[in-house]
Amino acid sequence: MTWDAYHRREDVLGRVMRLADRRRDGVIPWAETAGADAAFGNPTDLLRALHMRWHTRLSGAFERELHEQPWDLEQVVVHAWRQTAAEMPGVRAILDAHGDDEAMHPARRKDWILLATASGAAGIDDPRAPEIGRAVEDRAREVVVDKTPPVRDTWIARLKHVLAA
């Protein structure tokens, strides 16, 4: 892949992720994203690239969380998954909507193995790792972290409230 092709793919991927985060409908914005066909060739390759971005961000989140709370590995993994899902809501919605696509089966399996091994519940070669990782993911999905910044209670907001009353 040339530098130009790499940068073109990164540009398209960034635009797709921003659009997906705004929409959060689980639909791959293939037709709405100029240059997607030239950069990726087909929606499945774009979906795989979105998954790779998710997987990479999730792996990095494990590392950050381990510095904060290294004694409960499963809690680290669950919290990292939740944080990553909150940071990438549109990508997570797309991955969830396309989780049953046959093209995504190997990627989902790798995610589950990553979750199982990072939580210390299974080794990478453990045949139960995908099942264990899926259970860890299910626990992570039980609570959603909202990354929307809180509304600040400033003196102007209080003044507006008083004037409105």
C-alpha cells in the first residue's frame, strides 16, 4: 500500500467514524462517504477496518486501565470495554449490527479471546477462551458509560433559571 493509499484510507475511515458517531444507527455509511469505494473497494473491507480500529483502541484501553487499577483484571477489562464503547458509539453500533455477518466471525472470535486473556480467565490457546470472552463482553454491556459532558451549573445558568421563574 502506498502512502497516498494509506492516507486516503485513513481520511475515509475518519469521516466514516465521525458520521457513524453522529448517527449511531448501526448502518455503514458507505454511499454517503465520498471515496469509500476507492479506498476500501467494498463495505465488508470498510467494516473490517472499523473493527480493527475498535480492537486497537480496546487493547490500548486495557493498558491505560491497568495503570489505574491493576488488581482486578476482569474489572479492568470490563471498564476498558465500556470506556471504548462510549468513545466509539457509532463504530460499536455498526459492529453490533453486523456481528452476525460471516465476514465478522473471525474478528469477533479474536475480540472474545482478547477479552478472556486480558481478564486472566483463559490462555490464548484455551478452547474455552471465546466463550469466556463472550461472557466478559456480556458483563461489560450491562452498564453503558455516557461520555456526554455534564452541564455546568454556572452563575449564568442559575441567573437564567431565576429569570425564567
